[in-house]
Amino acid sequence: MHRNAVFFAWNRSVPGREEASGAHFDEFVAYLSAQAQNGTIQGFDVVFLDPHGGDMNGFFLIKGEPEGIQALLSSPEWTEHMTRASLHLMGSGSVGAVTGDQVARRMDLWKRLSSG
């Protein structure tokens, strides 16, 4: 069961780094758009959450075939974007995920293992 998505979320900009965050956001959207155009990923959604008092205020959900997701995550460009984000965003991080038919497979595994 391979990851077919990546969840990248953040809390807010580091105070005084808001301009860097805005510029990097635009660059990251352009980067992901290029990855979708060249077929590395299938696409992505950007979500801004309404103010709610929590520590997550937005995220990207990036989707693709497992091979493309792996290629994305192991690229120097991805590493650079994640490193840059850590310098101007509080609470930024990414984690592999599954979507679509992979969810049923993951749930079947969970049910099998939890039935004891």
C-alpha cells in the first residue's frame, strides 16, 4: 500500500516573515502546477481554513500515482521548498497519505490487524 498523496500543512507565518511566506506560496503553487503539467502528480488542492483557534490554518493535498509521489518527495526541489517553508512558517510539515481506492485497502488492513 503505497502513498498516493501528500498532506502539507501549516499554522501561520513567523512574525516578520509574512512577505516571504506570500512570495513562497506563489512559487510553491507554480512548482506544483508544473509538476501536474509534466505528469509527476495528478493535481493538488489548496485549502485555507476559517479561523478556529487551532494550530492548522491551511494545507495542500497533493495527489498522484505512488511512483510520482515518491519522485516528488525525493526531488531536490521538494526538499528546498520544505526547508524554505520551515524558515518562514510556524507548524509546517508534510506527511504521506492515501486517497481513493487506497483508503479501502488501508481500512481493510486496519480491520484485519485490529480484530485480534
